Amino acid sequence: MSENNAHSPVFDVFNGDADGICSLQQIRLEEPLASILITDIKQTIRLAERFHPPEGSQVNIFDVSFRDNRTAVERLLAAGCRVRYFDHHIPGDLLEHPLLETHIDTDSAVCTSLLVNAFLGGRQAPWAAVGAFGDNMSAPARSAVSSLGYGEDELRALEELGTLLNYNGYGTSLEDLHFHPVDLYLAVRDFQDPLEFHREAPQTAALREGFSGDLQQAEEKMPVMDGPEGKVFLFPHSAWARRVMGVFANKKARENPTRATAVGVENADGTLRVSVRAPLERPRGANDLCRKFPNGGGRAGAGAINNLPLGDMDRFLTEFRDTFRS
């Protein structure tokens, strides 16, 4: 499920969610060439360690934490690869190297698709908007295409497409997903206009159907905490819950922009995988909260914990209240 340019090896490494796919889509529309595609489910971050390119290769990395890939990037640079890095997560200590080009910004109103959009001078702004909508950044998404004359129906179509592409990235394994992210990107790649993909692609219809069914089950669950700071939901160990947890958290954040949201899904080992959304009107604190627990991280507006022991749930609820108390 990859393509190779034998004359000048190019590797495209991207998060398997809407932001990663739309970031790569913008670059390849502007710089069309064959590349080897490296990706996985949304929560798999350490992608740069998965391959060993030959000297002189170009490596483009989109929407995965530099901090988690730093060691692999050092190896790539030492091997003589040129690395171009776009991301909006907290990077830790950055490197300075003549073969490394970084476009990293952790501002809460920025996602990787918007960084690529700025890099390209807005020439593929509709796809940037889809990525931003997928990352629950409605205002920046609309701003990115404000000069293009879209009506409200078209903006809603871009928003739905971003939501559906993002929804497809969630799961604890590729088997949870409706489409492998490589296959979904390859489908997207053939469309200059995301509105055409939204209207014509069979993948859009399949994701819409799956999302509707999963969301219906999620909406039947009552929150385990509902206070002035926000809501916390717990979902069972099931594929539908793993698929919908992120977009459900985004939905609840939009419905209650002054309050935070957390969604925990039971893992096979009895721990919880947790998605956290800071209040949209105060998009800060999610990363700080999640980093208080092992395997936790993210960005100011959205974070995650991969394996929260059930015994730490009371502590998590306390920290959640303290973090998002007005």
C-alpha cells in the first residue's frame, strides 16, 4: 500500500487522522510525486522509527509529536536524510541541523493542516479547512477559506468530511477502523476539491453510515460526572466506542464550549483510554492534565491518556475538576 520513486526516495509519514491526511494531501497536490507512505491509527505516534531510508532520502513528517520521534529523527539525519517536519504538539527540545526543516507551532488555534496551509500560501486552503474541522477548530477552519465565497452548506460539508476522516482514525488497532489510513489517503489523493470527495466518494458514504450508528450508541450513555467544570463519560470495551470516542468528545465540546469533556473507553487489560477536550472558549489545560498520568500527553486544547488504571479514576476526576475550574 505504498508507492516508491526509485530515483529519489521520498517518505511521507503522517498521522492517520483528518489533520495528518489533509496535511499530506495539500503537499502532494502542490508537489505531486510518488512516495512511500508510513502511517497507522491516530494514537500511534512513534512513526519515524518504523523505517530505515537510504542516504539522501527526503522524509516529510506530519502531525505526530516531535518529542516522541526525536530519537528517530536524529537517526534519520545521521543517515543523511533530509527531514521536513510539520506539527502542532508540544515538541520538547528541538534540534538544529542543516538537513532538518521544522514548521512547529503549539498555539491552540493552529493544527498541522493550517501550518501546511501557511507554508503553501493558502493554495490548497479547502483541504486545510477539512483538517482543521477534523481537529475541532471550526473558527480557524472557516477563516482559512473565508475568501473563497463558500456558502453555509459548503462549509457544513467540509466540516462533516473533516469529522468523518477524523472518526476513521480512532481505534486501538487497524482492525477497528473502517479504512486503513493509507487506503483512505489514496482515495482522497485523487480529488483536488474536497467538496467533490464529500459528494462522490464511496468512502464518505461508508464513514457517514458507520459514524451515525456509533454515535447513536454513544449518545445513550449518561456521564459519570456532570459538573460546572465539564462532563466525563465512560464507554465499554467495544469497537464502536473506540471508533467514536474522539469525535464524540469533540461534539460535546462544541455543545458546551465553556466546559471541558473527557471520554474514557475500557481497554482489553482493564485500563482506560481517555480523550480530553478543554473548553473551546478556554482551550488550555488538556495536555497538562493528561501529562500527570503515565502515557498521557497532547496539546493545550486536546489530550489523551492511553492506559489509565481504574484505580486512578478518582484521582483523574479530581485533577479534571481542578484543571478546568473557572
